[in-house]
Amino acid sequence: MAALALRDYQNKILDQLRSGFVAGLRSQVLYAPTGAGKTEMAISLLEATRGKGNKAAMLLDRIILCEQTSQRLDRYAIDHGVLQSGHWRYRPHEKIQICSAQTLERRGSFPGLNLLIVDECHAIRDQTIEFIKNNPSIRVIGLSATPFTKGIGRVYESVVNVITTAKLVEDKVLVPLRVFIAKEINMVGAKKVAGEWSPAETTERGMKITGDIVTEWIKKTHEVFKRPRKTIVFCSGVAHGADLAKKFAEQGYNFIAISYRDEDKFKQDVIKDFGKPDTEIHGLIATDILTKGFDVPDVMIGVSARPFSKSLSSHIQQMGRVMRGNEGKEFAMWLDHSGNYLRFREDWDQIYHEGVAELDDGKEKAKKEPTDKEKSESKCPSCGALWVPTSDICLSCGFVRERKNAVISVPGELQELNTGQTRQNKQEWWGMIRWHIDHAGWSPGRAAHTYKEKFGVFPRGLDNTVMLRPNQDVLNFIDQRLKAYIRSIKRGRK
């Protein structure tokens, strides 16, 4: 039996949720990165509700997740029942209930329920929404690390955002990623369904580079860790997963592919075995099973082999599965064969540092594909680390490139990205632009427009208190934009 003890940021999140209810809100989203302890926070809320003599329930959309959550409550010796067809723990008298979404939806009502916690609330189910709307007396909290789903703002009134991924990494609750970019699954011309590449297309195309995925994993796990380390692979489909498991086996490595076609008992047993420190399983392979309720903190490597056109949330959920902290774990390695990391880099950088401040529909949109030239020029030709645009020296290996920006492409080899530098560069530019605008006596709004001319978007979430004396690159850019503006005025007068 363990005692339920929350971290300071977790208590702060719960305090803000309670304040929201006091202020009259009925439904709120608890945003926290994967690995921040959302289940523990939910259990604390369930227990507090029961302590007041009221009923509370937690809703999960998979049977295996109901079982895992019930086991977590047992760990803290908290009495509860499980509302799930045929479950041995059917105890309707208990004040705390763990519910499968399907069971609650069939019931249509829950007499006396005061608090409903919806796990993974971004995976919106129509019948769950109907239940929430038809039971206005119930307070609702949705849990999510990626609350970007279209329409979620019509279900939940606000989002509580207290802790960011960057802060959790700084505090060593999570670990940073070492990202390597490799030969991608070619999705040029692939069919899309509702804006996302079809599973059939990703499976067929993913199988064409199965050998590259296996070869690069063998190479990198020995280069970085000197031996095989526990790995999860996100494949493009069931057939792709089976093909990967076969190819790994041919090289002498034990990777097990699991999918919706397997019995729940088999999947539970495999994941339980994989979670043991002395497991003989080198890796698990799946499409989306490992993105929910998967908690194996000593996983050291994640392999991305399922391309997403617009699903930022899936990309973030996948990375979060390898970022959980563990004793002796200083970082996790991310091998990107999908192109997702570069595709979503700007959005991920913002969320990494800022979290989620509002519920809107703007996140899940198909992303513009980086060109081959952009991909090549974003990396150091020596080590593959991401260049800081204002520097001619690679911060990772010290390589000096010529001012003409000549870049050597190394196709087929994994290349490491220096993550987090893009935001630093933007912050520096924003500080220097603001310094120049302020000292020139121009309108403050001009700084934001100058920044947008440089980066294509208005400054978001940057520190407005920092001003830096501009370097020559910034001065040249502002001068060029001023001259262009003057030319446009003169043309307009003709």
C-alpha cells in the first residue's frame, strides 16, 4: 500500500479547478503533459469528493484502462467499484466508481453523481457528450495532454494550465528527447481521409522501409547506449507491425507487435512482462495502443514510423510515452522515420514551453510539408543537429559552416536534432526588435508586425520584459523592411 502524495504543481492545479467550480464553471479541462501525474490528481479529486459524502466517477474508454485505474486505486487502498459489463468488482454502493464509457453511455444516467472525470477527453465520444449535456447538475473534469480536438471548447468551458513540459524536464520529472531524423516513409501523393493519411496508405508505404527502421535502430542503440535498450515502436498498421517484428527477429531481437486484433488478456500480459526490469522483450510495436494508459518509465527509445498529416495530438502523445522520468534515465532517444517531428516542430516548440492556454479548433490542421531543401538546411552537415539560424557554429559539435550556407546532405542516415533552439532564436529576435522599435520611438505595435514579417506569425508566449541590443542581422532586416515599405508608398503615388 502506498500513500497518495501530490507534488506542489499538482496541488496548484487542483486548487485552480476548485476555484473554477466556485466561480460557476461546470466543466473544465485539466491540461498536463504526459507523465505529469494526471491519474494521481484524478484519484485525489475522487477521494476528496467521497470524503464529503458525495459520489464521483472516472470514465475511461478502454476496458484495459479501467482495470489499470482500479489497480492504481488499490495501490492507495481506496475502496471503489467498477461499472463495466461482467466485472468482478461491481459494487454500486461505493462512492467512487470506475466506469467504461460504453457502460455509462448505455445507462444514460447516474443518479446522485456529483463529479465525473473523463480520461483522455480529447478523444471525444458523441454519447459521452450527450451524457454531459443531459446531466447539467454533474460537475465535469476532462483530463488531457492534448486538448486540441475540434469542438472541445463547446463541451468544456475552460482549461487549467499550470505546468509545462519544459518545466517538468527542468525539474527532472520528465527527460528531454535526443531526436534523430532518418529515412522517411514517402507519403507524396498518398490518399487522405478527413485530412489524415489513410491507414491503408501508411501501412503499404511504411512496409517499404521496414529494413531501414530495423537497421537504424540496431545502429543507434549500440552507438548511444552501447547495447539494446527498451523500445516502443509506433508502426503504420497491423501488417506493418507484424513485418517489423519479423525483421527484428531475423536480426536476433525480441520485438512483439500488438494490435486491436489481439485479445485483451494477451495485451495485458505482454505489457506487464515488458514493464519488468529484467524482461526479455526488447520492444513493443503498435499503432495507437501504447498512446493511452501505457506507463513503463524505463523505456529509453521511441521509434516513430506512422506519419501524421494533421494529428499533432497523436504525435505529442507518442513522444510523451518515452519522456517519463526514471532512476538513472537522463534522456530518451526518438528515431523519426515518419517526418512528424519536423512537420510539427513549430507547434511542439510552443506547447513544450507554454502548454495550452485555451480550448480552440486551430491545432488539428494538415501541416505544410517541409521541402527537401528546408529539411537539409535545418541540420548540421557534420552531426545533423539543428542549426541556430543566427550562428555559423554548430552548438552541438562545433562545426563551422561557410557564410554562403552551403549544406551537405547525408541521405538515409539518422541525423540528430538539437531541440528547443528555434524558440531561443525567436526570443532573441523579439527582444532585439522591441529594443530597436522602443529606442527609435516608433509605435509599439510595429514590433509585432516586424516580427511577423520575419517569422510569418505574430509573437506568441514570448517574454515581453526582455530587450536586447540588436545585432547586425536584426538591424539589416529592419532596414530592408523599412526600405521595402517606402518603395511601396512611392509606387502607390504613381
